[in-house]
Amino acid sequence: MADEANSLEDLKELTGGAAAAPASSESGPEVIQAAEVIEVVHVDPKIDDLGRSYATGKRKNAIARVWIKPGSGKITVNGRDQETYFARPVLRMILLQPFEVTERVGQFDVICTVKGGGLSGQAGAVRHGVSKALTFYEPALRPALKAEGFLTRDSRVVERKKYGRAKARRSFQFSKR
């Protein structure tokens, strides 16, 4: 390495003298000032011709296709209202979490179709899809949803049953006699 910079003078020569030297160079070492450049990336919303944003959400074995559009806050799951499809209040609370975090309760209509899994997995899939669709509709909401963990796909699934076992890990009952 013949062109190794061991001092600030060497660094100044390598950069072609572009670095500004201080006015009083007779006392102390030189200070090279660097301009901090922050690049702001603007992400455009992904909205279709009908004014909707689409996203796919997944949880366990459930897959949800979710469309959101501005409206009165009506949530339709597989052609039925959310109160009839998700009868338990806890499941409906899971659906509304992304809207509560972003303070958008009652501002978007949600239409989704869900396949596979049970009701708990389906509710988690719809929440994941709604969160992703919100970030597509309003990219500025991404940090709030990401901080709550709604954009991360929960990869935990049921472990498969193994041979020689009663379930995935449970052994058959041992009999002494």
C-alpha cells in the first residue's frame, strides 16, 4: 500500500485538496469538515384504479387476501360481516389492532378472503394483510406498524407428527407390566 494515508495532510492530498483547511493553521491540527448527506427516499403509494390497496397476509396455515379503501370502517371477511365470521371479541380485536396503532379506526373499508387454518390463524392472517395494505396505501405508516411487529410474518407453524411418537414430541404411555 504505497498510497496509505498516515496523516491529515496525506488525506488532503489524496482528496485533491478538496477539504477545506481552517483559517488559522498555525496552531493545532487541521480539521476536515464533512457535510452529512441524508437522502430521503419517497415511496409512492400502491393504489389500483378503484382506489384500493391489496396485500396478502399469512399466519400458521391461513392465507388472507386483503383489499382496503377509504370508507366507513366496514370489515367484510369471505362475504360476511366481521361480527358473524369472527364471533369471539378477541379475534375482532386482533383485526382492529393495525388501525388503532395508526389512529385510522373507521377510515378504511376492508374486504378480504381467507383460506386455511383455524379462526385464530385466519384473524392473524387478516391482521398481517391489513398492516401490509395500510403501508401500501400510506407509506408513512410503516414505522408505526413495524415497531408493533405487525409487518413481520409469524413463521410459527404446527410441528409435524413423527413416527414412533403419539404426537410431534409426546411418547406413547409407558407400561411397566
